[in-house]
Amino acid sequence: MRTPSWLRMPRYVLTGALAIVFLYPLLWTTVGSVSPLPGSAQVDGYGLGNYVALAQHGNGLPHYLWNSAAISGVAVVVTLVVATLGGYAFARFSFPGKNVLFLLTLSILMVPYATLLIPLTIWLKALGLNNTLVGVGLVLAVFQLPFATFMMRISFEAVPKEMEEAALMDGCGAFGALRRVLLHAVKPGLITIGLFAFLAAWNDFMVPLFLVGGDSAPLPLALVNMRQQVMGVIDYGSTQAGVVVLTVPCVLLFLLLQRHYVNGFMSGALKG
């Protein structure tokens, strides 16, 4: 039976209000990035002066975008590989201390973010990865692994064991069944944790602030360095332009992958 329109109206009003609340800052920032503003590169009329100033800052916008993309790429790849193997092991294998180890993995989420940065800095120096994009990506992946492992465990548990058993009977080993059958079944979960890892690494400021600088700075760190002008005046125009540039890839990825993103969260909801 179809729900009457008057009963659906409150839901439409609520979702519309929430959309306005979340979209308004993005729209305000986008308009502000092309609006005239004293102390910015766009002081007369609407235009792209702030974007030109952003592109010419320091080593250039493409350089900082490449740094951010490299850091995000390392974080996404490491998170996907480790979380997939870890989630598969927790979901399909039985071994002593399995539940205790899983709880210890999740307990990392309760550790304050900043308390791990100094030990990780010392660890990266010992590995020769200090002030490198790979080192930053590895650190950001470490912070994503507890949630990603949890997501992949429930994703694998939602897959019927009969699918894996059929692959084993056909001659596949455990890794063969994982590669040929299970990875396709848990694709929404993979996309979800990959998107989470990308968004966290792409927008992170604290870890790069501690671990890299100079030519290795990603775009969020470069924005902070460029926002200070003469006599302490803040260049809000270029900062807003940088925020827009940072936001566009995130919005595009979410729009492209939103169906898989929702399915990833629902992957374990119907497990009987």
C-alpha cells in the first residue's frame, strides 16, 4: 500500500532542511572564492583571481595536489590490502585469541589521535621514511585500519560460506577463493573503506604537519602556509579557493560511489 503524500511530507521537509544545512557552507565557500574581498587576489568584481593566486603559490598547485594524491594513494592501498586480509582471517578462520586480538584492534580507536604521532615519528625515522610521502601515507593507514578491519570482517561474514566452499571444491586454495570469489562479493565493503581512507588522508592536516614540510607538503598544509600575508592579514579568498579545490575530488568520488558506499554499510545488516 502506498504511503499517503501527507505522511511523506515531514520526511521531505526534514531531509530538505538537512541538505540545506550541509550544503550551505560549501555554497558559501564557493561563492566567496570568486567574490571581491579586501586583502585577497580578487579585490574588484567577481573572478578567478584567488584561484590564480592559489595556482602560483610556492611550488604550484599541481605539485601540492600530487603530494596529496600520493599520500592518499598509499593510505588507500595499504588500508585495502591489510584490512581485506585481516577481515578475511577474522571472519573465516578460527585460532586461539581471535576475539581478544579483534578487540585489541578495535581498541586503537579509543586511543587519542595526537598521542601516537610522536612514537610514529620516531618509528618512521628508524625506517628512513621521515619527511616522505610514503611515511605519511603509512601513518594515515594505521589510523584507518581498525575501522576498516571491522568493516571487512562483517562484509565477509555476510557472504554465504557455500560460495567459498564451492570454490574450494573446484580446486582453489584459501587465497584463490578470496581472489576469485570473495573479493567480488565484498566489493561494496572495499569501496566503503577505500573511500573512508581517501577522505581521511586527502583532508588530513595534523599528520603532515608533524611528519613533512617544504616540498613534501600536501595541499592542506600548503593552504595554511599561504593564508598569512603582510602584517598578519589573512588571505581568506585564496583559502576559500583552496577549500573548493580540496572538496571537488571528495564530492565527485562520493557521487560516483555512493551506491556502493551505502551497500557497504548495509553488508552485514541482513546476516541471519
